[in-house]
Amino acid sequence: MTTATVATPRRNWKRFIPRIIQYVFLTLIVIVVFVPIIMLVFSGLKTRGEAYTFPFVPPIPPRWDNMKLILTTPNFWTMLRNSLLVLAGTTVSVVLICSLAAFVFARMRFRSKDLLFNILTLGLMFPITIAILPVFLLVRQLKLPDTLLAIIIVQTAFSLSGNIMILRGFFLSIPMELEDASYIDGCNSFDFFWRILMPISRPALAAVAALVMIASWNDLLVPLVVINKEALWTLPLGTMQFQGQYGFDISLVNAFVTLSALPTLIFYFFAERQIVTGMTAGAVKG
Amino acid sequence: MDTAVAKKTGRMPLLSYKAQNNLTILLFLLPAFLLFFLFIIYPIVQSVYYSFFSWKGFGPATDFVGLDNFAQILKDTIFHKAIFNGLLIIAMSLGIQLPLSLALAIMVGRDLPGRGFFRMIFFMPYVVSEVIAAIAFMGLYNPDPTRGLINALITLIPGVEPIGWMGSRELVLPCIFVVMTWKYFGLHMLLFLAGLQSIPTEVEEAARIDGANSWQLVRFITIPMLANTIRTCMYLSILGSLQQFVLVWVMTKGGPVNASEVMSSYMYRYSFVRFWLGYGSAVAIVMLLISLVFSIGYLRIVRQPEYLAAS
């Protein structure tokens, strides 16, 4: 008995050494993740002079002048509005269009189903970065440049393949009996889709929506190519232009960047679970 | 059968059950395929056509040059540099970023207290836009040690001179790669964590009982059982490297002196800065072919990736 009480703490202490190393290492990475963001915030809360003379110290006391300046000029709010409009348009259309198609591929039987599905998955091989010039030429032919609609349509088109695959996988996992039961109760396939499948798929739809939102919100390339009018700039595009224009005033730029990062970070801390679910959908099998 | 049901419920179906079904299929697939063909397939086909012309974008393309654009691209040393840089980014992603993500995932494991916290923090950069990441790191890379944090830190070590990070032709690409890693290691870690969840604990316990130490456990149990996830991450990583544009464009625009040029920045410059749309189309087609060959090769040689949704 006495030997046991002496021996156990010693063994535990030894077992904890790797744990401690683990935590030290992980904490180091946490610091590396935070440093760039914290430096932005610090610099954004200083005056221009302070940002040049004392770039590395915390902003004590914080100077809110830059933030106030940005929030009281209309530019920032216009960009925020544009980004939100694009985000809403893209998210709604991706979720709707993809769930319609995913439902057909998961639940209906018809000739050439596999062929059509394979054609659609081809889209994964044509990412928007590579196809941007071809798409721009089409947008120009359709007389769509300088509209938010163009951004929404292009973002939607290039989000189809991946999200249809994710949703199809999810719809396949819903038990067949549910569908049979609904048909016996007199539902047709549309009723089943709209009244049963969509409501019970809410978690999967939320995950897809969260991913689409992040991609749309952060997208620079499509607005950069499609939009000329300053009144239609989205936040990433505006942020880039702001940096180019006011690069001499680091604290002002960083205040702007901080403010434009804020919505994403807030969203992330609220929707982390959905985002993580969406991101790992399908990978769990791997 | 249909009519019987209809009589019971009191409404006559306008269409037979089968016709109704076919109509549903048609209507449900229509929006996806319409967008897909109009905004993905058609533009690409059209660009194949334009790639045979010398065309500045005004009026119809009339100056047919055959394969000259392609010959020009393949001869251009800047394009060679872009391909080389792309391969370098791929090599660094596979050799540094993925092992780091895997090591972190194994460290966080499945039962470390604080697991959720670490996962949340490590994945956070993924949701920050590339523009913001680029601007944040440009500040850190500032060559002046009184302004840039990284040089301020390294010059604390006696005898170390400040380094010109992004102004250096040799270091600019590794600098951009660090930002890529900062932003994307969390994604790969997340996928590895999901893969770890699917390894049955019994296997690891059995190995423990047989006397395997931690390293042996990782080497002979964990990594082999994560093979599929590792392959998926490699696929995403290579495809992501081939598509890298925003970080390069915001941080360096391909400079200094084309030292950080990648294929997409090369295409962007010719298409949207110089407006050589025929030439730009040819570059796009070359890039598409490279990505297509890679994807088909991967599917043929390795397997169907089970996870394809990342952008």
C-alpha cells in the first residue's frame, strides 16, 4: 500500500513530460497563428506616428481615430453592403441549386445518371483561378460587367460540382424507408424533397452554406476581374485597393484591414462547428 | 395504381407517375447544368478558339496565328520560371506543410485536453481572406528592423544582419509559401484529425500491449491507417498550389523581376494588364491542360479522392 502511493506520483510525473512538451509546442504554434492578426489590430489602434515609432508595443492607450474615420466615411459601408449582397445571393443559389441536383443524383433512378454526374464532377478540374479569363470574356459578351449579379453567377457556377458531391453523399445516407413511407402517404418526389429531405438535412445544408459563405466573402479574383466601378467593390477588393492607395499610412490601412477581418472572425467563432463539419464532409471515410 | 390513389385523394394527376418523375428530374437538374455549361464549359471552348488568334479584345478576333501563341508561351523564359515556381511551391507544400499538419494533428490527437481549443485556433487563418493574410505578413516582412517584426526579432541575435525578405529574389517565394502555410495548415490538420477519428482505438491499444513505443505507433499504425487522408491532402495541396494567385498578386505582383511569378499571375498580367486576350486564352488553355493531366493522372494512378470540395 505504502509503496503504491509512493510509486504512482513518480510514474505520473514522468508520463507528463511528453504532455508538457506537446503543450509548449502547440502553444508556440498558437502564438504564430495570432502574431500577424495581433500586429494588425495593434497597428490599427495607433496614430500614424506611433505606428512608425513604436510598431511592436501594444496600443496603450488605444486610438480609435482611424477606426472612427473609416466607419464614418461611406466607402466601408458600401463595400460591406456589396459583400453581403454577393454573399447572400451566392449562398442561396448554391444551396438551392446544389440540393436540387444532389437530390436527383442521390434518390432518383434514370438512364445516363452516372454519365451526367461524371460530367458535373469535371467542374472540379476547372477551378476559377484557371478559367478566369474565359469566364471574363463570356461575362463581357453577356454585358454583365460591373454588376454584382455577375459575381454571384460566376461564384455559383464554380461552386456547383464540389457542393453537389457533398450534398449527394449526405442525401444518400438518409434511410430509404423514409422515402418509401412518404410515397405510401401520397407524397410525390417533389413533396418528399421539399417537406422531408430538406428539413432533416438542415445540418448538412448549414455546413455547405457556411463554406460557401466563407469562399464568397473572401473571394478577390472574381470581383477584381468583373468590377470596375468603385461603388461596387467588395471588401477584399476594396481592402486591396485601400492598401495600394494609402500604403504610406500603415495605421490607417491596418485599421481598415482589422475592420474588414472582424466580420469573418466573429462568424467563425459562432459557426465553427458547421464550418468544420462541412470541411470534413466525406474526408471521414478516407 | 396512380389513378386509384388519385381518386381516393380526390385530385387527378395531370401527368402519369413516370412522366411526373421525369419532369422532376429535368427541372431539378436544369439550373445546375445550365450554369455549368454556360459558365464553365462554353467559356473554355470559346477560349480554345481565341487562343489561335492574336487578339487585343476590340472587335472580333480576325488575326489568325495558328499555334504561334502556344509556341511563344513555351519559349518564354518567364513562363518557365512560373512553372518552376509552381513546382517549388508544390514541393514545399508536400515536404513541409503536410508533415507539419500531420504532426500537429497527431499531437492534438483525439483525447488531449484542450483539443477543441487548438483545433479552433489552428483552423482560424483558413477563414481569414488571402488579401488580409497578405497585408498582415507584408508588415511582418518589412526589411527595416525598426518596422518589420521578423527582422526586429532576428537582429536581436548578435551578429545577424536584417534580411531583405520580399525584396530578395531567392527568398520571395519561400516568404509567400510561409503565408500559404499559415493560412492552410489548419485545413490539412482538420482533415487529418477527422482521419484519426476513424482509426479504431483497439488497433492502437493492441499495438501498445505488444510493446510498441509512441514513435512505432505513429510510424506503423497511425500513418499507414491515414494513407487515404494523406493522399487526399496531397491532391488538394497540389491543386491549391497550381491555383495560387491572390497571395502572389497582392504581395509581389510576381516580382521582384519575375522571381515570384506563378502561372496564374502570368496569365493575369497578359490578360488583364496588357489585354493580350488571345495570348492570355492560350495561357489559360495550357494551365487547364496541366491541371487536367494532373487530375486525370491522379484519378487513374491513385484513386478517386473522397474529398474534393475545398476551393
